[in-house]
Amino acid sequence: MVDGVDFVPEAIALAQERVQTAGLSTQVRLFTGSVAAMPFLEGPYDLAIDIGCMHGLEGADLQGYAREVARLVRPDGRYVLFAHLREREQPEESGPASIPRATLLALLEDSFQLERLDEGTTEVGGNRFASAWLSLRRLTS
């Protein structure tokens, strides 16, 4: 079973159309909601994938999301994350959502072991941003 979560109803509707077209309706569940609190998911999951979600969160939502991922991924399970990174604590006035590298790693260090960090750049609309793929393993205790 695969579960997906997004706070944008239109994104869930589009994803649902794609699931139906692929004939996977019995294998995929989609939820509209906040990733900062996901009581509708029980887990444990072998794998969680985040492509551009965490770096858009701040404060209590960011803390809540990190707790939820740790709650939902089984011990020794994997968490794969793509994020726009920045070095400074304060974001640029213009530019994409991003998260300080140190903040991201600190949020996850008690629950996950970083296995791989592939840093690079992402280009969108002619603008280049620092980004990274992280592969993490859920700690067993």
C-alpha cells in the first residue's frame, strides 16, 4: 500500500486521476491534509519520500512534520528527502522556500542516521538554487 499526502486539494485530485489511469486505485490512498499532523496515517512504513515538502515548512509545522516522519517510518526503514538548502538562518527575500542545512540535520539526528547526502543545484525558470538529496535510515532505538 502507498499513501500520499498534500495540503492542496487540486494536487490530490490530479494524483487520484493518475492513480486511476494507472489502474492502482486499490493500492494507493491519497489524503488532503497537513504533514505537520497526520493522525490519519498509522504506519509503520518501510519508506517515506519527501520531494520538496520539508523545506517549505517553518516553526511548529516543521517540528511536527519531523516528529510525524519519525513516528511513521519503521525502525531500520528509510527516509529519502529532496530539499532546497541554504547556509544562513534567514531566507533570502526572493527565492524558493529553503531550509538551513544545520536545521534540517538537527531535526532528524535523534531519529535517523544520514547515510548519503548528494548536494547539487536545481534550476527553475533560469534561477539556480542549492539543493540536496538525503538518504536516511530510521534508528532502531
